[in-house]
Amino acid sequence: MIGQVLGHCRVLSKIGEGGMGVVYRAYDEVLHREVALKVVNKDLGLDPSASQNLLHEARASSSLAHPNICTIHEVGETGGELYIVMELVEGKSLHVMSGEGGLPPESVLRYGVQIASALARAHDRGIIHRDLKTANIVVTADGLVKVLDFGLAKQVGSGILEGPTRSFATVQDASSVSGTLPYMAPEILRGEAADGRSDLWALGVVLYELASGRLPFEGRTGFEISSIIMREPPKPLGPPVPPGLWATIQRCLAKEPMQRYQRASEVQAALEAVQSGAIVAADSGTDRSAGAPRTTVLHSVRHAHVRKGDFLLLVGTTKGAFILRSNAQRSRWEVGGPYFHGHTVYALAYDGRGSRHRIWASTQSYWGTLLRSSEDFGKSWTNPQQASIRFPPDTGVSLKNIWQITLGRPEEPDVLYCGVEPAALFESRDAGETWSLVRGLFDHPHRPRWMPGNGGLSLHSIVLDPADNQRMYVAISAGGVYRTDDAGRTWTAQNRGIRAMFMPDKYPEFGQCVHKIALHPDRPGRLFLQNHWGLYRSDNCAETWTDIANGVPSDFGFAVVIHPKNPDWVYVVPVESDEFRCACEGRLRVYRTRNAGASWEPLMRGLPQKRAYETVLRDAMSADSFDPVGIYLGTRSGQLFGSRDEGRTWQKILEGLPSVVCVRCALVEDAFGESKASPRESHRTSSPAKSATTPKSQQTKKS
């Protein structure tokens, strides 16, 4: 081929050879540049139809203009030779660079982000690589990653894909398998079609190989490798591989596609999050124990510049958390985040007791649920090496999620509570350092008959009675409301009058799917409740409940917020039905009662009223305690709205967020323990509301 001309490219020298064909250095005599010329191997036996498909695929791949994708300039056929003219990429392949010991974690992350970015672009255009491996990823002298052969394995893949499944020949003996089988996803070995998630599996193999210098699935024969891929987990990677990188690799290598990341952009975000976090060990000069959590300092995340006296909105989403800062006017917002890229943040809380400025967040991801905290408004977060909230071994269950973080009473500044899934209550009496399971509730005789709802069997509401320090309420989906009058030692079901539409007995003792409960400190005997079909009030400490769904378009909903200054004012957001959990009639309306549920009025000015198929989840609405009071809500479509006049008018604060699952208010008190912006604290609607006589030095703005 040397000296021949294909198209308008003259072949200069041979660069290399692979299963698909031979690659030559060539000179484009029209554009006067050197290029790479790949001549497809005739031994592949492509019929005319397959040849045309290959050319079509190459032309489609040529549209992938991306700095990390090798550009295809031209495809063609002449004299029976199929050829592809590509950008000439000079550098080293990652296969060569990884060597025996692998690369430093910083290099793995840097290259991994670029590969994931390339995959994201291709997948968005409907193009799957199908043969991603370190051998066809090149790093230039400038450190730029170039992924080769996008989409081309599809038309020449019969040898690659069928070799291991038909003959299970050894990798050494089967050229069609060599260098490819170890990167194949389990679903391909099962004979299923490849999709973008198969590329993400291969990316996991690549990352593992880069981090360790070895493949995650190795064997002497193709059969052995295939069996290991299908059934065995990869050997763990310890230091110096960061835990976050190892967790990302593990998720890419989940055996079932549904358990992996679903998009390459998610892998990119996860790697960037690890890349941006510098692990800072605890100061050896302190008296903290050796097992104390390390801290993740976030360098590449935008932070809100919080000052004393500022007002904060803490927003949890399905892909991270955000901190919004404003002042008493609440007209302009500075946004910090996202924190915890790719993690679902179901619960947030701000603890200003005892001169603290601590934000709590629960983060849920594929590799578990952790409770984290920040003392500097998001600039750094604790990075626990294991979950601080854990079920005792004798329970036989494990933590799935933290749904609620609730501060203890003001006179107990080191007390915290968490409601979790599977339904249980945990308590900390040392400011979150250690946690214990509240056995009185967990061992309740009703527990074996509690039924999971759509969101799982979760304890999502914790309400402390401000007038009785022995009394507490919790709500469980789907267990109902339970109350303790002896500080958690014993619990009674408090569901009389609440319907359970999905059960044969419509008014059972327990088993109702309660979505939220709330209490106002000025009326500690009165509670409001949003059920799975039902809106209720109790005036006798939850002994009985009365239906108050008078004038709402639907009594199905999730959130309940009580006006922090007027116990008769309550806000809810009805949705159409169990089957269609969107705003009624496609109009986002907040309904308010000013007479404890005797009647309701819609509040909609400034909210979308056309095709607004929105949902506001149980913890995605809250209230501040300015004068006038502000109300805030986030939607599953990622919009954040606020009202500065008790709900009469609304403004859009932010849009384009991931699905919002939690909204919390906080006021940062000044150095003297007094608020600069608010005459009185606001109250957490899903947790203990503070007494009106609480000293200001112990108050914090919550909802």
C-alpha cells in the first residue's frame, strides 16, 4: 500500500494493525496535511450491505465534533478497498501508559473525565462505541485524550462478539477476542444488544485498569473470563485509589445495566466531584479520635458567601444540594453548589444552637447513604469512611436512606434525630458524633405488618411536642402516625379517623400511608396531616383526626406547611390523583387555609397555570418567619419558587435544577446570638417547632 493513493490521500508508512484493519500515515494532497488512513481488512468478509453500513456508520461518527474524539475526515471505497481518513493522533495509548502499576489517581480522574465527556457527546447523538478499551484511547503530548473508532465496531463486530460466545477460545488464540473480551458487559455476553450503558461498563474496566495496572476480570481462557465477568465482583482497589473513584468504578461495573449510571454525563459528574475534593486528614494535634471523619474540601464548586444575619435556602435535589443566600428583602439570591454531584439529598437541616453554624445533609447514592455536615456553609464537608447511622446486627436490616434530620429541643443542644428507611428512628446525644436506634419503635409489635409505599418503608416526619419533653410524633409510609409519651420507650398508633383507601378495612388501627404531619408551637395539641388520599386535623394530640378537605380540588398531596406566626394558617399543594401525581388541571396552585381547614383558597399569582404538570414532594416546601412571612417550594421539574407576602404572589427564584426533594430555611444569627433580620424564629413543619418562649440565643430559623 505504501505509495498508493486512496481518494486524495497518499500512503506514506504503516503505523499499526488491528482486528479491523491496517492504519497508515498518509498525506492529504488536497488539504496538505498528514492524516491517519485506516484500510478495512478484507478478511472480515463484509458483504456489500455490510460495507455500506460501515461507511454509513463512519459518516455518522464523523459528525462528532468533540476535543476528546478522534475526528473522521472522510470515508470511501475505491478499487474494492474500504478506507477511513482520520485525524492523525500522535501520542501514547492508555494501554501502554497504565503499565503494571497503573497511573496516579489524579491522572486516572483527569483522563476519565475526558473519556466520559467523549461518550456523553456520542451517546447524545445516538452513537455507541461498542469497543472501548485502553488500546484505542490515546493521550497526546499535551495531555489531551483522544478516543478512536467511535461506532465502527458495530458493523465489524460479529467476530468480536461471537468469538467468545461460540467457541470460548483463549484470548491468546482468538484474534477476534484479543483485547476486547475483558471489556465486554455481561448483557453482551448474554446475547443482548449493546447500548450506552455497555460503554459505561467498558469505561469502568478502563478506569480500573488505569488505577491498578491490571484488568478487573482476568482468566486463562475466554470461557473463564466470560464466567468471571458474568458472576464475580472485581477485586477491591484500596489506597492510593480514593474511595470516591473506587465507588464510581464499582457502579460502572454493576452486572445489571439498570444498576449502573444511566448516562455518561453522570459518570463525568461523579469523577469531577472526586477530582474537586481534596482529602484533608484530621489534625494530629487535636484530641479527635483516629476514626474521626476526614473532610472533603471542595475547590471547584461555586460557594455562596454567607455572612452573619443572612437568610439561607437549603435545597436538596436528586443530583446534589444547593445553598442559596439572601437578606431580609429576599429579592436577590446567590447560589452555591451543586454539592455531592450525582447524590440524592433527601434531607437537609441547619443547626444554629450553641453558637454553631452547621449544615447537615443526607446523601444517597449507589454506594450507600451517609450523613454529612459542614461548618463553613458548604466549602468543606465531613467525609465519613463508614455510615454513622447503622442498624445493629441483630435487627437483620440495613440502612437504605435518611429521609429526615430533626434538631432536638433547645434545652438539649446536642440532641438530633433522624428518620430513615426501612422505617426507624435514630437518636444522637453528642451532636451527631454517634447514633443509636430507638428500639421502642423499632421493636413495636406492629412493625412486621407495616407495608412499604412507593417510596419504600420510610419514617419521614419527626415532630417534638414543645410543651411536653416526653412526647414525640413520627409518621411512617406506610405505617401511620405513632406517638410516644415516655421519650421513646413505648409508642402507640394514633390513626383514628384516617382512611387507608388501598386496604380492605378503610379505617385500620395502623397501615395508613401518611405523607406529612406538622405542628405549631402555639397549639401543641393540634396537628395537621396530609395522607395518601386525605387532609386532616387533630385537636387532641393525634388521638382522633377530622377530615378538613373542604374546598381543595384533590385531597391527595404531599407537603404541609404551617404559617410560623399564625397556627390557623396552613399551606398544601394538591395533586390530581395517585395515578397522576401532578398539579390539578395542569395548574400549579398552593392552597391556604386561614381557619384551620374550615375553608381553603388557591394562591397562584406568579405560578405557572398552563401545562404545569408539577409535583411538590413532602419536604419540598417550607416557610421563613420574616414579616411578612415567606413561603418556598421546589418542584420535581427543578423549579424553585418563593413568595415574600405569605403566598399572595410568587416569583421564580431558580430553574433548571434537578428534581427538588427538599427545601429548608435557615437564618444565620449574628455574633451576639440575635437575628439582624427577623424578630422571631421560623418553625420546622416536619420536625419539632420551637417554643415561643425559647431564648433567642438558642433559636434557629427552620421550616
